[in-house]
Amino acid sequence: MTSTSAPPGLTRFNALEQPAALAVLRGACASTAWAGRLAAARPYRTADDLYAASDAALAELTAADLREAMAGHPPIGRPAPGDPASAREQRGMAGASEELKAEMLELNLAYQQRFGHVFLICATGRTGEQMRDALRERIGNPPEREREIVRTELGRINRIRLARLLDEDRA
């Protein structure tokens, strides 16, 4: 049986003034286009409706929109200073050896030189070694293939961040 009322976190999100909703969404994904589409489509009846809208907006992002979204992500192994979400998402690198951290820095730089943007992976729940292995594997991808992988990874990250947004206790 489906409830007719939205969960409290979604109700709070739906009730935000447009500028506040945009700010909250830009905190989840740095793409102005993505945030604008999601904010404009409110209210959402269920969290699944919000996730579906996120996926649809992500599919419509241009190459420039994707670059803007990726610019909001720090390199793996170097979470944004003072950003607990960044540190939480990259927790798998926290206990990494100095050797692994140095290797990730080197691989990140090589990836960025090859593709022109940060290596993007949904780091939540992954170990440092898993992220390194994925970077090693993906650095050889053709640019078109890598763009699609980046879009998929960004979608995973956005869903996790939206879920966290809806779960926040703002009451």
C-alpha cells in the first residue's frame, strides 16, 4: 500500500523557495542545468520521483554541463577541505598507505591530462585499492566511453546525495 503523503525530508525539499532549492541541489551536484531542472519540476510525490527526475536531467546534460558538474568534485584521495560530505564519500582512502596515496595522485594527474577533467567515481563504499584499480582500468578508455562512464558515476553520486538530503533532520 502506497502512502499519499511525501516523506518529511521530501516535503521540506518541496517547500523550499526556489533560490534555496537551487542552492541545496547545487550542493549535491555542481551542474546549474541539473539543479535547475530538478528545482523547476517540484513538487515530487515520492523520493523515487525525485531520483527519476535526477536521472532524466542527467541524461540531458551537455558536455559543458558535465564539465561543470565534475568541477565540483575533488580528486580521489584529496577530499575538499572542511567538507564532511567529501571526506565521508572518500572514506576508503582515509587509511590508505602513503604509497597508494602517491600512486593515486600520479594516476589522477595522468587521467586529468588525458581527459581534461577529474577522475569521477562513486567512491562511497569503495576501498582505496578498488578506486585505484578502477582508475587504472578507465584511463585507457576512449573519450566517448569514458564520458558515458562519468555520466553513470555522477548519477550514482547524485542519488546518494539526494537520499542524504531527504534523510537530513531539519525539523
